[in-house]
Amino acid sequence: MIQRKLKIVIDGNTYTVNTDEDELKVTRTAERVDERIRTIRKKAPGLTATMGAVLAALQIAHEQAHQKAEDHTGVLETLQETVRHQRVEIDGLRNHTGELKAQIAALREENARQEQQIQEASEGESPLEQLAFDGLDEADSVKRLEDLLEEANEKIFYLQRKMTDKEEELQAAKTELENFINEFENR
């Protein structure tokens, strides 16, 4: 904005100020300062103009500092609440990741058991009879076992992908939380 000279009146004295602020804003500020000085001098008529101005400046500065502290407290509370929510979310992701790992472990065990059965079926004279499904001959039983093994492998692959996705989400949330905390601490 362009610098200009404005005339303001405070405590009966006219001052010329150079400013690039809005004229109405400067005038209203001067009126508030003038009103504060007049209020102080009315309560303590023995004060000099300088003393009244100094007390008014102290009151205004104190109010602004108090308002800033309240503003910062509100921001701090909001940030703390956000951090609490993100921690809850991270804990939930950790729990879910643990559940997925348990499912993968169970599927791996099932896969190993089925592979063992297939291995045993391929050895000896007629082990397929031990693995045969009710109503199925040896060839159909082998086919059924292979299908089950393939299905188990697909489930393992699916859960591994899901676990990887959740780990990435967890890492992203952790990074976001760390950035948020760092930004908060730097304020």
C-alpha cells in the first residue's frame, strides 16, 4: 500500500502519523487509545498526561498478551486433541497389522500342513488312500488337494498384500504424526 499521512487525536493532542494501513483502522485504534487514557485519568485525576498514556499502554499491552496466550492455548488444545486422535488411529492400525500377521501365520501353517500331506501322498505305495476325500478317487483327491493348496497360497498372498498396505498406512500416519509434533514443538 501507499504511505500517507493521517491526523489522529489522542488525549486532546493531534498527531500526524505515516502509515500504509487503512485510515479507518488507524482512526479506530487511536480512538480506543484515547478512550483508555481518558478512562484512566478520570479514575485518577492527579495523573499527568504522560502517566495516563503509560498506564493505558501497559493495560493495552497486557490485554493483547493475554489474548495471544488464550489464542495459543486454544491452538495448543486443538493440536493436542489431533495428536490424541492420530495416536488412537495408529494404535488401531498396529492392532489390525497384528491381526493380519496372525492370519498369515495361520495360513502358512495350513499351507505347510497341506504341502506335507501332498508330500506324503507322493511317497509310498498308496498314501492317497489316506488323503482321499470321501467319494473321490485318487486322481480327484490329488486335484482337490492341489486346489486347496492353490487357494491357501492365494489367501496368503492376499493377506500379505493387505498387511503391506496397512504397514504403509501405519508408516504414513507415523510420519504425519511426527511432522505434526515437530511443527507443533517449533511454534
